[in-house]
Amino acid sequence: MRCPYCSYSESKVIDSRPAEEGTTIRRRRECLSCGKRFTTYEIIERLPLLVIKRDGSRQSFDRMKVIGGMVKACEKRPVPVDQIERVADEIEQELQSSLEREVSSAQIGEMIMDRLKDLDQVAYVRFASVYRQFKDINTFLDELNKLLKESR
């Protein structure tokens, strides 16, 4: 690690501690040439995860899109943001731990719906109505009836 002050390539670690819920390590270093201190962060290198959209195009997985969709579905519902973020973390972790580097947007949508169903049923129906593109009231009622049968 090069010193940001004098560009010397040798430094010693003075302090090391976890940061950002254990996903990052923060290190305080001291340059062995000029003696100035600086901070570095060490993170886990993740393999890129591509999402295959309905039209066949591919784009990088974006955790914020998962959170955004759930926030819209949970609007004016008693669902704390930290629960939404936890669900997004679970989904991202599950996708990263699978051996697949490409995943369909449909699979991600199903994962979100499975978790929303347990979190808040109204949010689940809202998300499902947009995600599954309900064409009419009968499609909407079919989904509600499935939900009612499962809750009994």
C-alpha cells in the first residue's frame, strides 16, 4: 500500500477493526518513510452478478433496485426500513453464494415476493400486482384468494 503523502510503498498496520457490519476491515497504517498515518479499507471482492431482464438484456445486479421496489410496495405500511434492507441483504447473499453468475429478473422478483409475503401481505400484493402485471381484477382476485388459502 503506497503512502498517500510520500508514495513510499512500505507501511505498518497500527490498528485493525471491522467496519460496516463486518463486511469491511478498517486499517490504520503508518508510513515507514515519512511516519504519517492514513486509513485503508479492505473489502471482500465479489464476483459480478448479471441480471437477465425480460427483454433479454443484461445489467449488473443493483441492490438499490431491490430496496426501491420493496420501499414502493411497503409505502404507508408498518414495515421498518431496516427490515427491507435485511431482506435485500438476504437476497443478495443468496444470489452471491449460488454458483450462477447470471440470474433472471423473474427469479429475483420471486425471491422478493416470497419474503414480502412473510413481512407484510399488503406489500406483497402491491409488489405482485406490478411485478406480475395483473391485467384485470380477476387476476388480482386470484392472487388474493391464493394468499387467503395459504394463511388458513
